[in-house]
Amino acid sequence: MIFIPKFFAVICIFVATLTSGNADSHEQKTSITVILANKNTGFLEISHRFNIHDSEHALTELFGTSADIINDVSTQARFSQYIQEHFALRTSEQVPIATHNIGHEVEGKFFWVYQEATLAPSASAIEVFADALQSVWKRQTNLVNIEGLGPIQSLRFTLNSGWQTVLLKPI
């Protein structure tokens, strides 16, 4: 009968090991960016979405101050600028594609940053870079979806992903 209690103890230790870990191990740090080709204007419309909670914690880590991204417009502007500095586009010939700030907003539990860019109609590919918050959280993942330039394509940026290329169907 000693076998059953030992077996039970082993199972308990196994379950405890699986469910233990640091407090943030269950949190998934992810942002989503959509690059949408607007056929009417010829612009690439870029929308970045970040979780408010992650944004405030990141601001504290990045700039050493507490942050109120919901109510403080200067904090919102600072985080928006940071996001813009950690996202870039370039041609397949490695020529930068200028992105222009359109604005930002708090919507529910998300912080949005909006940009736009002009893409040459003859472009057959673009390169994308997105490393926001990866200096704060090594497991940060930035997803980028490209729509309106052929089939929807998705890129996944993790720590040290660097530039990634997307083949396009011109607008």
C-alpha cells in the first residue's frame, strides 16, 4: 500500500511543477499591426494596437517613470513616438519608405497608433521591421498583417527577428 501514496506524491509534484513559474509566465505580450493598402488613396494605412496594461508597464521600464497612458496626453504622445521609432518599412532595395504619424488614441483596453506611407505602384516587395517592446520583454511578439496587396500575409517578429520581406501584388 506504500506504492499508492508515493505515486500520488509524484503526481502532485509533477502537477505543481507544471503550474508553477514566475508570475508573468501566463501573460502573452503581443501587439498587432495592420498595413492596409487603400486602393482609393494609394496610401498604406498602418494601425498598431498595444494592450494598455503592457504599454504602461513598458513606459515605466523604458523611461523610468510611472505612466498614465489613459489620461495623460504627454504619456500618450511619448508612447506613440516610441512605437513609431520601432517600426519601419523599406523597399526591397533597402530604400526607407517614409511613414507619417496620423495620430493615436485610447480605445477600451488598447492603445492605437496610426501612420500612413506612400508605396510606389510598381513595388513588388517591401521589407518590414517591428521590434517595439522587445527590449522590455524578451518574449514580446509583434504580429504584422499586410492586406490589400494580394493575399493577406502575416509576419511574426520576435526578439532579434530583424527585417522581413513581403512579396506584393501592386495596388
